[in-house]
Amino acid sequence: MTAFTESVVEEAALAWLQAAGWQVRNGADIAPEQLGRRAVSRRVKMPKP
């Protein structure tokens, strides 16, 4: 089996979407309120079994 990284899959998906007519943009450009960072939650709630 050939190994590949997440970035290879991401680039392929973005290229496919762009070829299908979608406009590919940076996340920071479409969510400026987050200042280009992913939202981070310091509280994690685990469901009860």
C-alpha cells in the first residue's frame, strides 16, 4: 500500500474543487473574526457511557 499524507489529500481535493468551478480561498480570508486561527476550546465534555 502506498502511504500518503493529509496534505496530499487536501491538495488533491482543492484541485478537484477548483477544476469543478469552486473558488479556493484561505480560511483566514473567509473567517477574519477568528484572526486566521482555529477556535480552541479549553473545556472538553465527554459523554457518559
